Amino acid sequence: MPHDIYDLIARRATCRAYKSDAVDEEILGRILEAGCKSPSGGGFQAISIIKVTDSDERAKLAAFSRGQKFIATAPVSLVFCIDYHRMTQVIELEPAPFRYPDQFKNLMMGIVDASICAQTMVLAAEAEGLGSCYNGNILNVLDQVSALLKLPEKVCPVIMLTLGWPKNDRRQQPKYPASLLVHENVYQERASKVVYDAYRKQNRWQKMPPRPEWLEGCCALAEKLHGAEYAAAVRKDIEEKGYLGPYQYWFGCYYLDEPDFLTTADYMTYFRNQGFQWLEEKENELCER
């Protein structure tokens, strides 16, 4: 039995504290080659990976990511992008019907392809003794990230992966068991109490103290989104427990929109500017024919 891969998966843990030591190019090359062997939709590999090692660029990526300093400390960040620009270059020399940028389903497939590649590299990095951390904050400022990385039309970022030598030992956080996440043949409804108990067990270490600013901020957002009665229920739950649960803290206190974050309208403008036309009703009609 190939126990090594299961051991690797079991010990993998997110790393947010890195040594400043550089990653040897030979090691990094093996990791990149592993990722480039990942499966992809149609085998087209419609992705690109921007390897960011420049310290100034890494500092800017950290600033884009809620100021998380470890992104600037880690010697390498990899930005995984959907890339339909390269496909258009091929079609210039080998003409073919092409509508990938005009269909939303292909955007979704591109996200999947980039994610598969990134996860392959996570496991390869773990095998090399490197730590890694996924970062989705760049999605809040796609336009600024695209400008920094000089991405051409029909290319957009999906996820960022930070790599480096871990400063400390790491331990994988608790995960939901397969018995909760896996459904046999069809979706099988679980009782809410079963789901909640599993949630509390998985997140038993996440009990944030009810600091006044967190409590008030969470309740204020709950009222804005769901009304005063719901906000009162949120407040009662927190006060009775004596702590904020992870959903209450992360959704109500941390993952908040900031002034430079893209709005839904901004995302639509960004994709139009990048040459993704699936937003246009006329283009969607053409794709359905």
C-alpha cells in the first residue's frame, strides 16, 4: 500500500511563519514541474503560474492580502491564473472555432484547473519539507493584482500560494470526517443538530472572546443583513455561550469589505476589460445556439 502519500496528506498543515531562507531553484523547479503535470479540462492546461520572488512585489501582494506580513517574508508566492490568452495565440496560427472567454462554464472550469494545479504543488512542496499557505485575498483586488503582474487580456488570477521553509512545527487543524462530507449516490440530508455538533467538534479550538468591538460589529452587520430580530438572536447566542463561534467571528468581524475591495459591479467591469464576454446577454445568446 502506498502509505507515504496518505502520511503526506495527514501531516500537511498551513504555514504562516517562514524563515527568510531562499528556496533552491532545483527544489522549486521540481514543484513547478509537478504542478504542470496536473490534469486539466480537455487537457488544454489553460492556466499560467506567476512566480513572484521580487521582494517589492511580495510586499505589495501582502498589502493586497489584508496586510498579512508572512506573505512578504516567504521567499516565493505563486499566483495561479486562468489563461485564455495563450489559446488565442495558438488559434492565430491554427484557426479554429473558439468561445472559451465567452462562456461562463469555461471560467468555472479554469478555476478548477488552476486549483488542481495548486494543490498538486502543495503536496509536492510538503514532500520537499516546505510549508505553504493558500491565499484568496487577492480576489478582492483582481484589478490591482492584474496590473502588478502585467496580466494580458483573457488572463485573470484565481488563487495565490505562498511557499517557504517553515519557522516552526505545524499541526493540521481538525477537519470534518468523511462521514459528514461524503454522500452516497444522492445528497443525504443531515439533522441540523448532527451538523452543528460536527461543526463545534471541528472548531472546538476557535472560541473568540466577546470583545465589545467584535460583539457590536458582528451584531451590527447581522442587523444590516438580516434585521433587528436576527441581530438580537446573534447577541443572545454569543452572550449565553460566552464566546464568538468561528462563523460569528470570521463572517461578522474579519472578512469585511474594505474601501478598495471590488464590488459585484466592479467584478463585471474587470472581466469585461479582461476580454471575458460571458457577461453580455448578446454573447450568451450566441453561445446557446
